[in-house]
Amino acid sequence: MPNLDDNYMEGLRLFYLQKYDEAAEQLTRTAEAGSAKAQHFLAMMYENGNGIAVDLEKAAYWYGRTAEQGDKEAQLTYAMLCALGKGVEADIAAACHWATRSFHQGNANAIQTLQIVRGQAAEAVESAIEAFKAAHAAGDEAAAASALERAAECGNADAQFGFAQLLYEGKGVKEDRKEAMFWYGEAAALGHTEAKARLDELTALPVDEEPSV
């Protein structure tokens, strides 16, 4: 039985033979079965009108599906679509999220997009901070952490530091000290003095030594 890679390659073969309708059908079946490669290629076909009519809604849908599978290029493209409201409802918080994810995976091309969308995120930050305060007051640690993460992704240094603390301690979110270091670094880069001090403290420790929290 053919696997997803075989099905994807068959879709490409049909595409390069200029059998575009057949290629789109093959790639759609493969994308729906979970192939990130097929999802990404199909998204590009719909975005650019490669052999089929331009359809930004379908392009955004498939870029989103690919982004969810961790494709850093698709994450960046989907971030831009969210920021511009092309094929999907405009959502600066979502744009910040996906641009951050792409950057966090080492996509240097995400830096400029991240700077742009964070520059437009004041309202999203305010909304996330209010959600954090409400969740914290209600004792809902998971919701509080989620809201703080949104504010952090939108470029708020205090939120970045706070979310790093939650990640390091495993409060309201799964403990992830590697991710915590990323957010300490982000906050420190924005001039957050506590984050810089914490980062210096942690990087100076021997590997097997546990710092105070």
C-alpha cells in the first residue's frame, strides 16, 4: 500500500506533467491524510494559482494545517496571512504566535515579520493581560499561563519574563526549562533587567545544580 510520501510524489508527478486538476485531487487526498509536504505544496498552488484558480481561503487553510505540524516556513507564511487578513480573519495575536513559532525554530526570515506584527500588537497585549489577570484572580493557572503566553508572543517583556517563570516552575503549563530560557532571553533582549539577571544566574550554574525559584 503506498505511503504518504509516495502519494505526495505522485501528486508532484502529475503537477509537473501539467495535469493540474489530477494533481490537486491527489495532493488534497494526501494532505487530508496528514502529509505536511502535500499540505504545503497544495497551499502554494492555491496561493499562487499554480495550475488552479487562486483561492486564498484554501491557501490559508492548508498553510495553517502545515503550520500546526511544525513547518517553520508555513508558520511564517500563515503568520503573514493572519496579519494581513488574507484568506483568514485578520488576527494580530495569531500572527505573533506563528511568527514566534517560526523564529523559535530558527527561521531567520521570521525576524522582520515578528518585529512588524509585534509593533501592531498593543491591543492584543492589553487583551491578553486582562485575560491573565482575570484567570489569575479566578485561580485558573492554565488559563493564566495561556493568556500570558499570548502577551509574551506579542512582544511584552514583562509577560515574557512571567511566562518564562511559569515554564521554569511548571505552573499552569508543562515544565519546560529549555523553552523558559528562550523567553528569558527574549525579555532580556528587550531590556528586562530581572530577565537578564535570571538568565545570567541560570547560565552560570553547573549543569547538575538546581537554582532557587
